[in-house]
Amino acid sequence: MTTVRFQPHTGFGRMFAHENCCSPAQDKAAGYDAPAFRPRIDINEDKNAIYLYLEIPGLSKEEVNISVNEERKITIKGEKKRQEDERTILRSERIYGNFERAFILPEYTDLEKIAARFDNGVLEISIQKKEPEQPKEVEISING
């Protein structure tokens, strides 16, 4: 009988495959405009969950949308808008615009147990892990 061992880190390859498929330089070379604003992200884990931390200063939680689809793809998107007023801009170094970050979650994450918290410009998303399904063993009787 073959025993398949649970390897918690094998899902990370798929998780980053979507995100790392195209760099902004490759997007421009292919004729696609990369989004102007691309929040930085840290991804951590412990034995219970995976944690995503996005830096999105200047936004409120109402300006950010988080969704997960049936293919285990988590998407975080929103828009960082420039404050419009009657002043003349002399210099602008901050980046504005729409953003979207997407990742494929590993099979061992529980899509029903995802929570988000927004504090001081940092969005924290926690995704609980679940125990892998154990293979079923069926007893076969021998006849004759």
C-alpha cells in the first residue's frame, strides 16, 4: 500500500504561479500597461493559517474588495485616488490608480474561514488551514 505524506509547502508553488507569471517589464514588452499602483505584500504562515499583509496607505476598508472564486484564486483590488482640489501640483511622487493582486491558494486552505482586518494602512488577510482529507480504506472480503 502506498502512503502519501502531507507536505504543507507543496501548495505554495501554485499559490505564486499566477502572481509571478508576468513581471511588469514583461507586461510592457507584451503591450500591456501594468497598473500604476501595486501594493507591496508579505505572506507568512504558521501551523494554523496563512497571512497576507498588503500596504495600502491612504485607502479606507470601503475602497478595497477581496474575493475568492471556486478555483481557489483570492483577488484583492481597489483604487487609490488623488485628492482633487483647486491647488496646482508642483511635484507628485506618490502613485495612484487601480490595483489588483491575485494568488492561487493551496489546497489545504479553508475557503470558508478567511478573515480580513484593516489597521493603519495595512490590510491583513488570514486564511485558516484545514487538515487534508485522509484516504478511505475499504475492507475487501475474500470469497471461496
